Amino acid sequence: MATKVKYKPNKGMKKRFRVSATGKVKHNHMFTSHLRSSRTSKRIRHLRKAAVLFEGHAKNMRMYMGLSKLRPKAAAAARKAAAAEVAAATK
């Protein structure tokens, strides 16, 4: 007899990654906690900012977090189509 298994999102992923409204996955850089004296000030400064995860990895992360319906490429295409529609209407 088959039982229905409830999906449980990975809570550790939710704490380490943020998903934007369009579906892009942002994360904080590693190598920022200790032994920073060996890094240049430029590198430390750049590591401070969050980065966007590559789409191949981001797709998996969204799945782990239970947000598989968000698709950044589809959102970008919709924005581009809306901008083209507005440009055509103004001409």
C-alpha cells in the first residue's frame, strides 16, 4: 500500500539562501569569517556583498526550498515582452 509522503523543505537552505521575487537565488560569500589577514582589502570588500547563484545551481536550491515554481528566465521574458508592448504603444 502506497502512502503519501509530505514534502519537507530543507531548513538549512532557507537560512543560507534568499530567493528574489523573480526567482534568482542570492547567497553570501564564503571565506569571510577568519584568517582574513592573508586577503587583500579589495577582496574582503568584494566578499562583503551578496552574489547571485548560477542558474544551474539555483534551480536545485529552489527545489530543495520548495520554491520550484519560480523561474527567473520566464520572469525576464515577461518583463521584456511588457517593455516591448509599451514601446509599441508609444509609437
